Amino acid sequence: MAPSLGATVTGKSLVHQRIVGDKLPTTDATNNTESSQQTEKLNASNNEATHKSTKKQQDEHQQSTLLKRETTSAATTTLKTIHESGSGELVWRNIFLFVVLHSSIPIGIYMMWTQRPYKTMLYALLLTYLSALGVTAGAHRLWSHRSYKARWPVQVLLIILQTLAGQNSVYTWSRDHRVHHKFSETDADPHNIKRGFFFAHMGWLCTRKHPEVLSKGKLIDMSDLEANPYVAFQHKHFWWMAALFTVAVPTAIPCLMWNERFWTSFVLSFMFRYALALHGTWLVNSAAHYYGSRPYDEHIEARESPVVIYTGVGEGFHNYHHAFPSDYSTSEFGKYLNITTAFIDTMASIGLVYGRRKIDAKMILQRRARTGDLQAS
Ligand SMILES: [Zn+2]
Ligand SMILES: [Zn+2]
């Protein structure tokens, strides 16, 4: 701005001096006077022309500056919007894998209808629940929230069951989940429900992570899991472990034990049950943040969701869980329909689990009175 304006002023001054100097050679007084008058007129005219020309230049310059400012402002706003809403860039590899995986649902239903492989169907259902336990009792309650302590046999079992679920390593799962709790319903929440039901359900796995998720994720303390030998081993060797425990072993068992057809076992024991368990877990992030009551904290989106209590093997008491994340049973009412809590309690009864953390009833009542929706039951 300043150098440009200065150049304009200097230019005007030079032009004025040059015009005045051109009309001064005559010596006649009258002529001189006339000439002087003419010169003044000419000067005035030239001054006016110069002034107009300069004014035009200034106007053009101002318009150009204004245009530049508007363009810069529009670009900044666009970048800000992209940054704030997440780039939304699609991860085609994941989308392709999800399409292939979901194709197993109609194929699996057709196989079940035409072949009636009852043993394999029951086995696939059992695997669905076992893998879900690996996620809920393992990745969620034990490792993400440290809500109880487990001896090595339970840790090894839960690592294998969590690998069977094929939902990334415990380390990655727990980091995302800790970020979800700490930055709920903000851009840093990996499955932010404010971006819609589908995004929170599975859309977040089909798009690149929001920059805030990455930057805030680095602030999360993961030193406890880095020091855990079972978690560290699984994280380091996740892909071969997943090939073995998510795909190969589940498919091989029916073929070896009761001579199931390979493709029937592959579709039902791996693909179909994997898709089912994924949706069971995803419903905690979507439905349990969308439908239901908020008796403990009405200021957050997490809700008590009766449907998700079944699909998430006890993880549907989600308003309570977000209010009291350190409670090992993730609910006020103990074992009621809470398969994961029943598993942890069973392990505790034989001495393989200890240090279960439970929230005091008085504290729950105080929290309900302070932040809960008093109309909710
Ligand atoms: Zn949640
Ligand atoms: Zn949690």
C-alpha cells in the first residue's frame, strides 16, 4: 500500500513541473501575460487532467486492492471451512473393503438358507460374541479406561479375542477411544456425532481423520499401554496376528472339526460374523450418541440406549459411561443385561481379575441431581 501511493504522488509532481517548464520561453509582457494566463489555464487544465488521471489510477488501485483482499478473504474462509469440517477426503481402500465385506451379508443369508449349516451358524454367532468381548472387556474397559486389572491369562485371552474382532490393534483402538472421551463432540472426536449418524457409525472410517483428531491424539498419554508387553506385542505384530486370528483360524476350525465347505466357513465364520460384530460396535458410537435418555448428564450427546445394550454386549448405558468412564461395569445397575460385566465378574470370582472400580451410589445421585435430565428414568 504505502510504496505504491508514494510513487503516485512523486509521479504527479514530475508531470506538473514538466508542463510548466514547456510554456516559459516567451519574453513579451502582454504575450507574457496572455501566455501566462494561457499557461495558467493550460496548467489548470493539465492539473485537472493529471488529477483525473491520478484519481483514476488511485481508484483502479483501490479496486485492485479490494479485489485482492476479497479473494484472500474468500480463500482463507474456504481453507478455514475445510479445516473446521475435516477435509472429507475419502479413503477408497476402506470403502472398497467395506463393500466387499458387506457383500457377504446377502451371500451368507443365501448360504444359510440353502445349505442349513447349523453348526457353523452357531459357531459364527459364538465368535461374534467372543470378539465383541475382546473389544468391550479388553480394548474398552481394561485398556482404554483401566477400570479393572487383569492377570496375564485374561490379558492374553482378551488380546486374542480383540484380534479376532479385527478392529485395529488395542493400542490404536484405545488411543482413538481416549480422544473420543476427552474431546467428545468436537472436531478432535474421531467419530464426532455432530457430523451425523452415518459419520459416527462408519463414515469416519471412510474419510481421512480431521487434523484436530491427529493433533489432539498426540496429546493423549499412552505410556501405560506402551509399557504393557501384551499390548505392545500385538501392536507391533498386528497384521500377521490379524491374518491368523481374524481370518485363518476362524475359517479353518469348522473345516477341520466338522468338514464344513471352505467357502461356507470363510463367508460365515470370517466375513459375515466380522460385519455383524463391526456394526454392533459402531452402534455404540452412533445410536448410543443419538437415541435414548440422558439421566446422568443432559449436556452431552451420549445416551442410555436399550438397543445397544444387546448389540454392544452391555455397552448401551452410554450416558452413564460418559459421566463415569472409570466404572468397570459402564452402568449403574450392575449385571443387568450386561454380558461384559458378567464376564469380568466371573473372572474375578476365580481370581484372574481384581481392582474393579465402581462409582459410589451417593456420587451418582449427586451427579444426577446436578447435571441429569430429571425427567429421564
Ligand atoms: Zn461415546
Ligand atoms: Zn469409553
